[in-house]
Amino acid sequence: MSDKISVILPIYNVEKYLSRCVESLINQTYRNLEILLVDDGSPDRCPQICDEYASSDNRIKVIHKKNGGLSDARNAGMTEATGKYISFIDSDDYVSPDFIQSLYDTIVREESDIAECGVVKVYDDKEDGYEISGDESAVTYNTHDALHQLLLEGEFKQHVWNKLYRADLVLDVPYAVGKLNEDEFWTYQVFGKARKVSKISKTMYFYLQRSTSIIGSTFSIRRFDALEAKCNRQEYIETNYPDLKSVARIDFYGTCMFCYQSSLKFLPKEQRKSAIRIINGYRKKCNLTFREIMRVQKGTRKYYLFSKFSFYLCCKLKAILNLGF
């Protein structure tokens, strides 16, 4: 008998996309699934759609709850999960038919705790034509090297949803409720517990890009949750993996620059003073040495050097040039 795998879908206001996502899970080649549809107080027809699917497939369980946000919904799903492995899927995305099977086979073959696949970006105005590329050959890393790749945003990415995890690795790591950039608070902790992490290049996760997600329409001081997450991560890395502290600090500093340039470009004038005060507080915690700056990739190193001369002017220039948006 194959291992049971729990798939957790947090659901809120995605009526247009929900059926596509659920159908992609129902039709997985790996059959021993527990599909947990977490209705996070959705105001549209999502609750009814969830119940309809549950009545037609006994692998589906619906959790109806008050709205608490994405992290709260994922946490609710984890409390009900009974599988040996867990995957988190966002309900406006979808996956290829062999998504679960390929990741599960990779974990078993490589004796890993986490497996990640490639991602395809899909768009509202394009219905099809997306192709699966790559193969199932795996590259496997130990804990230290996997964390290094995660910090670099290299082989591994921060997002939680294109992965399969051993359940006992994640069930005692709750998502930070009420925070944006929730993946940034969570993923490094789980990687830090994993003995091995594997990556396959095969693109099996289809990540929806909505027109409403343009940063200019959504940027606010709440986006600074990313700085809090990376500050927490910095403390964790310095305590547990001190030889990676410079790598983490370079990334933390880069996020400070991005938040500053975004504040200059998108925030109303009356909010900028407060925003800049918050950013500068975090920047002092990750102030880079010139030796560390020389480790930055050549293409962006000049901005790090410029920022040491004038952080404001550097970020102002990047905002004018639309760099990183």
C-alpha cells in the first residue's frame, strides 16, 4: 500500500479558478490522497463548490472556518492532515497529473525529506499552450547546502507550494498568522530541519499571475513583513548556521533596498517618513561590510556599493529605473 499524502488547499474568493485546481488533484496519477479544502470564510460560491466535490470524491474533506487569512487556513489544514507526506497548493494554481507521483518517487528514491519541482507561470488571458519541460533526474542536498541554495534563491525558492514534505517535518512549524510574505517566515525553518532536500527540474506546478497582483496597486507598509521575516531568519542562521550568515545578510540588505525604493515609488508622501524609519531600523541590523559586498553578483554589486555612499540616492535611482519591479 502506498503512503497517504495530504494536500492542503487554502481557499478564499477564487471561484473562477477553484475547479481547475481541484480537478488537477482529483486526476493525479497518485491515488492515495487526502485532499483538504479549507474554506477560509470565502464570500463567493467557493464553499458550495467545495461541498459538491466532497460529495463526489471520498478523498476530499472540507473545512469551513471564519476568515483568518492564508496562514491561518494552512494551519487549519495541518491540524486535520493524516498523511505521511504533505503538499500545500494555492487554489488559483494547478498541477500536472504526475505532480504528486513524481515528487513522492523522488523522496523515496533519494531518501529525502523535501522534494521540489519546477514552476510554470500562467496568465489570466492565456488558457492553454503551457508545456511541461525538464525531467525527473534529481539533485539532492544536505541540510546546510540546501539552506545555502534557499538563501541564494538558487536551486530552491522560498514559496511553499511546489514541494512535497515529510509530514512530521512540518506539523510543528505553524505559519505566521496575519503576516504577508508568510513563506519567508516558514520555509527556512523547515529546510533547517530536513536531512536531505531534492530538486527535480520537471515543471509540474502552474503558478497563476493575476493582473491584480501588480506591485504598484498592492504595495503598502504591510509589505515590510518581509523584513521582519528576514530579520528572524538572520537570527536563526547566525545561531544555527553561522558560516551562512553573510549570505543571509546580503539577501536581507537587498530586501531593505527593495522596500526603500518601493516606498519612494509607490507610497503617498505622508507615509514615507514612517516607512523609511522602519526600513532604516532593519538596515542597521544587516549593515554590510565592503568584504561582504564584494561577494555580491557583479550585475548588482554596483548598487550595493553605491548604497554605502548614499542609501537614499541608490534606492531613488533604482526606483526611477524600475529595477527589480
